Amino acid sequence: MKITLKDGSVKEYGQAMSIYDIALDISEGLARVACAGELNGEVVDLRTIVEEDAALNILTANDKEGLSTIRHTCSHVLAEAVKRVFPDAKLAIGPSIDTGFYYDFEHEPFSREDLDKLEAEMKKIIKEGAKLEKFTMPREDAMKFMEEKGEPYKVELIRDLPEDAVISFYSQGDFVDLCAGPHLMSTKGIKAFKLISSSGAYWRGKSENAMLQRIYGTAFNKKEELAEYLEYLENIKLRDHNKLGREMELFTTVDVIGQGLPLLMPKGAKMIQTMQRWIEDEEEKRGYVRTKTPLMAKSDLYKISGHWDHYKEGMFVLGDEEKDKEVFALRPMTCPFQYYVYKASQKSYRDLPIRYGETSTLFRNEDSGEMHGLTRVRQFTISEGHLIVRPDQMVEEFKGCLALAKYCLDTLGVGDDVRYRLSKWDPNNKEKYVGSEEVWEETQGHIRQVLTELDIPFFEEEGEAAFYGPKVDIQAKNVYGKEDTMITIQWDAVLAEQFDMYYIDQNGDKVRPYIIHRTSMGCYERTLAWLIEKYEGKFPTWLCPEQVRVLPISEKYADYAAKVEAALKENGILATTDNRSEKIGFKIRETRKARLPYMLVVGQQEEEQGLVSVRSRFAGDEGQMTLDAFIDMISKEIRTKARREVTVEA
């Protein structure tokens, strides 16, 4: 047989060979660092036997798939360590992931001390150097095998496989785990690893299932690479909005109020107020009219819209349909309410498009395991809008929504930090959606064409559409690499029919409009979290809840400091004064820690000449200027929403 290698060279063999033996034949050095193989484009185990002509690439830790194999094997070493240290723990699943690996266990929560013990045990297992051996069993035998080992989660996984499936296992010494591989040849192939953290995780990601304990870890081929990654983790922890936002007193949470229900403190509330006023004014410039609708409605409304059938599990329902005459639910979105604003009077084709905007407080019953700071909450506020348009207006209005979203992202300074996703229906799961296949394919085609015409790079993903239509989701990652949807623009050619919405065309006939569901900036809470991490709390001046702090050199200049503060406030600048009986050096350091854009130091010379000494986090000591000149400078910066570049460390 002929084996074509990655560099185009060809090896010929007279008999079947394992990928590992082929690597060994090429060179002993390659065999030592080999992690897996890529056989005809498919990643496979080194133990895989090649019996016919094939294209083969030997994967090492320098390849993504090779590093993933190291991490997958490390997850098995973790599982063995847990069974040694905590024999009563039950095994669930343990895959490799982009940042390392995790393994889920049925066990009490693991402490940091527990993780340290497990790390020590893992080092022993690696040093023992047990070979990993693959073997298979018929499905029924495999279930019985895992039942005898007392591993109910493994039994469930096997039971869900087809009856004729052949089940693969890997052993390393006395430890055996259900797994499809690939894996290293021996545990000695793991050179550098670290257990990072532990948290709760529902079995199979469903809240009705058991809460398991997930241990996260990472592994690299070199200790230097691990050290670099751990340093990176420490750095991003400093930017985590959940930590930084609390330190800056932007928000907090309280157990007795509830998970996913953050309290915005004055500074955080001020930032959201600033963004909200900006968005509402911008939408008005673009022809939006505002509505204000109830926070709840009877279940009847959601039954018409389809949310009751397709989204009820994600809603907060008030009442019991079997017992109560009326059942209400807190609204998860505003669209059905705005439809009735539209229906309150008859509309002509000349009235369209109508662009409704609302700053909407919404409620979604997220799983407790999904809660995180401000990014995943149960009550939140969004810049929601619905456009009622004629079919011939749909494409241009959709483009207008994309333009508004792009303007918002660019103004916030995050336009380059996102990617655009065309979220499509899943044609293999049609019961999740309303509308015909023809409508779905047509509307998805329209969105694809719009994105192409606007030269917006995008990717497509099935199963991410709303139940009533495809959409553009604008995605961004947090500091840990988890991606969230920040802005959504949805194409809806279906719900107007369900709500009997129409307009009168030029012939006097009733015609169904199309609807665009969109946010201009998305969820305010999630956006605030994004900005905290993006700027590490050093926000653009226009967004800062405190833009200037006046620092009198001593109490003698308190009156002048008060006049400066008053003048700033009269011009709409958010200013405070530090009147504490502290040395000026201390006050300056405290203001730097607070990440303020500007501080104004005032003393005798400043008072006598009507000056202020300006220090900024952009340019450090900017020297003296008149108060009027400073007000003109900062007012322009705020008005234009400019982002000053940092030229020196303040």
C-alpha cells in the first residue's frame, strides 16, 4: 500500500501498519512526539490500522488536533485521580475543549484544596506511565460492564447509542473509561498541566437533570507554554467584569434578591442612563417612534404569537392554567405588544414603514447554572424595536437596521471585536419552527444577499434562528473566550398572519406586512459587562459616570474647587470634588485608581488666575489652562463621543 504524507512524499508498505508504526518508520523522533493521525482528512488514534492506500498526516502538539489529544488524555488522568482520591465519585463526561479540558463528576463541590490533591495524584499517574489500550464491546455487554462498575452516567450514554453499536473503551492500568478517542500512547505523554477551577454543571446541560461538579483544567506540551497561559489567565481575571464591576461599584448582587437579578449601583445606573438616552435620541433621528407597553400579559397573547408553544420554558409564568381563570406571564420580548399598537388603527401603504422603538425591560427564566454577572441575567433591558414594512421595503429597512447596529458598535469602540452570524433554521427539526420551508429558504437567501452586498463578512449556523424567522446575530467574546449574542436583527414573514396585521395597498386590498425584530445596541446590562472588559474600566469620557474630579491642594482652596465643580456641572460635565484632608499626592493616586479620565488640581496660582492644572489618564500632566478652555475641550470630547488615545502613562 502507498501512504502519501503531508509533504507529498510516498511511503510503500507490504502489509497493514498502525499509524504509530508508520510514524516510527519515518523517524523515532516523530514517533516520540506523535499524538494522533489525520487519515484521509479524519483525525484518528495512533493505534488505527491502515490497510490500503491513504493520505496521512502525523499530528503533534504543534497541531490543534494533536494538542487536543493531549488534553483529552489528561481528562482521563483526572478521572482516574478522582476515583483514587474520592472512590465514591461517579464519572460523567470529560472532553477536550479549546482552552483545555473538563470532566464532570457526581460528587460534592470540589475545593481548591481538593484540586491540589488531585493534581498531586495526577502527577503520580503520569509518572507511572501506564499505556492506554483501546478495546471494544457490544452495546449490551458494555452496559453490563459499566453497571458492574457502578457508573450510571456511562450506562445512560451507552443506552442512547444504537442497539448494534460497538462501544469503545480505553484502559490505563486498572482504570477504564468509555471513550471514542483518540488518545496518547501512554500517560507519560502529558508534559504540563494544571487544574484551573471547579463549578456546578447540569448533566447534559439540562436543568431538570442532576447537578454535577465540573473540574476545568488545561494542558500543554511544554511547561513554558503552560506558565504563559496561566499568566494570561491571571491577567484576564483583572478584566473580568464580574470582579472589576463590583470593585468599581457599578453593580452588585444579593442572595436574598436572587440569582441573575443584579443591582445597578449609582455609577452603573448612570452609565446605562447615558447609553439609553443616546440610543433613544439616535433612533428618533432615524425615524423611530416610541412605545411603552406592559411588563406582563395574559397567556392568550403568547399563544397567538407562538411563544407559549415554543418558548414557555423560558418564561416566568404567573398562575396555573388548571386552577386560575387567567394566567399571566412576564414578557420575554416586546413584539406582540407592539403589534397591537400597530393594529389600533388602520394603516395605508403610505404609512409604511413604521419603526417602533422601546427601551424594554424583559424577563427570561435562565438556568441557574448559566447565570454570570451582567452577561446572563433573568431581568434585563434592551434597545428593542420592530419595523412594520411593505415587502418591497424589507431589504432597505434591513440594511438600515444593520447600519444602525454598526454605528452603535463603532461609537462604543467595539466594531472590530464582533463577527456576524446568519442564524438559520434546522431543516431536520422542522417542528421547532413556524412557516413553510419555501419561506425559510427565501428569507435566509435575502439576508445572505444583504450581508454580501454590504460586504460584511459572516458565517452561517443552522438551528440558531428564532422559531418564526432567520436572523443576523452579532457575536462577541468575553475575556474567557465565551461568545454571546450582542445585537440581533430578525427577518419575520410569518407573525403578521398570526396577529391578523395588514395594511391597505394602492388597490384597496388588504396586504400582510413584513416585520423586522431588532435591537440597535442590544441588552444594556450585557453591553455594560462587555465595555468593562473591553476598557478594563477605563471608559471613553462620554460614558464615564464620573468624568472629572477636582482636587484642591488644601482646605484653603475648597471654595475655588467648589466654583470649578459648579461650572463643570452647569455644562453637563459629571464632576465631583475630593475635599478630604489628605495630601495632594494621595488624592492623585486615588483618582488614578478610580480610572477617571480627568483630574483638575487647584491651588493658589489656579485660583488667582482662573486656571486649572489638568491631569488625564491619556497624556498625564497636560499643564495649566483656563477653566473655560478645559470645559470647551472636554465638552467637545463628550459631544463627539471621541476616544482619546493614551500617549503616556498617567
